[in-house]
Amino acid sequence: MIPFNRPPYTGKELDYMAQAVLVNHKLCGDGPFTKQCHALLEQQTGSPRVLLTTSDSDALEMAALLCELKPGDEVIMPSYTFCSTANAFVLQGAVPVFVDVRPDTMNIDETKIEAAITDRTRVICAVHYAGIGCEMDTIMNIAHRHGLLVVEDAAQGVMASYKGRALGSIGDFGCFSFHETKNYSMGEGGAVLVNRPELVEKAETIREKGTNRSRFLRGQVDKYTWVEYGSSYLPSDINAAHLLAQLEMADEINRDRLDSWHYYEEGLAPLRDAGKLRFLEPPAECAHNAHMFAIRVKDLEERTALTSFLKERDITVSFHYVPLHSSPAGRKFGRFHGENVYTDRESDRLTRLPMYYGLSRAEQDQVIDAIFDFFGQKR
Ligand SMILES: *Cc1c(COP(=O)(O)O)cnc(C)c1O
């Protein structure tokens, strides 16, 4: 049985978690393990401030609060994404305006953003699908010309870059996920990258129930009080301990995943060249992190048949997003702008192959062989 995902595990997680409980006696947020995660992530991304959160969804909520939206403001995003991307802004009364994706990467089509801008538009939210960067130079340029903010949903983009810059560190705010299905995990968790130094203090306040506790702990104020709106977005140091074990091995995990990604690419290339499959096509300026290996077949019918065929062989594959504009909440809260050429068509055709840290070549051979068999071809 080959699962679709196995949460990453490096071997040090339990030691570190025991240390949080038995040695540090620090189970709440912002303990020593959280601080080490912050330092490693700031070093790796170059962002001036990275703060662990309880999820990517919560990091997006923090980013939405930092954007200071008013009801009716509009946020441009792809429809092909997870509902959390939209929820964060809808909770602030904003309207998601969905635009089409590019067929090569399934990322927002940057050439269709400008036509969707109205006098209510405040934010562009770029989702880096599969850890492959969006066309950020173009997106940042549009944002500057129209006075918009940019939030990067880099849930899948930890350790990936665009023109040498870490995903999540390019826009005004970036958001990471450390859910167990992502490349680095703390069970449930995430991080917000605050790339505007003047907003770091406000971000710390919002994350700590709207209090100035961070300044108080640094000795910058002598009273700890409620100063701003906020919530509780900081995770337990036990979860941070789990994550630290993985961030310390981030290069090794990334290399392992990329090796598996390239093995699929090479193994399945004959089917791609025969026109049976299409892969995601990372542009040269994007160093991705092998978050997923996605294949696209002819249509929904063929995908359904392939999924059952692989299931018979104990291989689990997983399709992905139902585009948000077609969901009940998407219809209620948002709208699609422009022509939907690729969003529906490509999402119907796409499925993701088993991919995790430690995936073996023998397991991959089984998957590749089974896909060749499905198409009635010899490997
Ligand atoms: C996983 C994911 C999320 C949600 O992350 P959580 O940490 O579970 O909140 C949001 N957006 C995208 C693009 C994701 O891949």
C-alpha cells in the first residue's frame, strides 16, 4: 500500500518535544523552540520578521488584518486554491475576485490581473501552487502602479524561490503552512512573514491577543496591556519543537523530495512525450521544492478511471481543488472576473502522485509501472 502522503519525520522530534515539556517547562507560545524556528526561517527567507502561527489559515488572517480592509474591498486571487486563501479576506468583509490560472503552472495568470482591478481593489493574493513561484516581478509591478498590497499564500512554498528570492518574502506579507501534509510539519501550524519592517510591531501585537506583550518581554515597556485588535495566533512550543527538528534538516528533506520529483519526471517522460500526460512546468526562474508531483490526463473521465485503476493496485492518488468560484461559499462571497479558460478544465484533469520525504524508488517504480499499464504501454 503506497499512501499519498506520509508526514515527515526526521528522528529528533520526540526528543525536542520532551525537552520542551520536561526541561524547559515551557508549553505555551514563544518559548525557546519557537524562537529558534523564527531565527532559522528569517535566515532562510531573508524576511525581516517571521512569526509562527497556528496554521497557514491563521497566517492569512493575520495578513488580512494587517491589510486593514474595509467591507466591500476587493482581493484578486486565483479560483484554483484552498478555501483558506479566500476565507481570510471574506472574514474582513472583503470580496474575492477570482481570475484564471496559467496552464503551465496552475498559478494565477498575471496577464489577467490588471483587467480585474476596480476602484475597490486593495490586495492581490498570489498562491504559489506546488511550491512553484508566481510571476512575482509582474505582480509586484502591477501592485506598485495601482497602490495595492500583495499577500503571498506560500503554504506550499517553504524552501522554494523565485529569481533567488524565497517565496513568501517578496510581497508585503507571506504565509507558510506547517500542516502534516506540507514539506515541513508541526502537525497543525504555519508562519507569517512580515516583510514591511514598520508593521512588525503591529503583527506581534495582533498575534498576542492585541497586547504589547512582545514589547513587554523585551523590556521596551513596563506594562503589558491591550493596545490593538488581535487574537491568539501563536502555537505551543511543543509544536515548535517538532518543527525545529525538521527545519534543521530542511536541506536534506528538500533534496530528497527533489530527487523523487525528478525520478517521476524521468520515468513518466515517455508518456508525456506521447501526449498522454502533462506535468507542471516550472519556469526557469523558479526553484521549486517538490511539494507535489501533479499529472494531468485527458479529462475528468480519464482521471476517474486512472484513480480507480491505481487504487486497485494499492496506490493512493489525490485530485485537488474544486475551484472556489463554483463552490457554494465562493458563489455567495466572490465572483470570477474574465474568461475561465483553464481553471475548470485543468483542475478536472489534474491528480497528484504519492510524494513525501523518504518515498522510495521501489515505491515510485510501482506507481510509474501502474501508470504505464493504465495507458497500455510498455515502460
Ligand atoms: C495547505 C494550504 C492552506 C491551508 O494551510 P493550513 O496550515 O492547514 O491552514 C492554505 N492555502 C494553500 C494554498 C494550502 O496549500
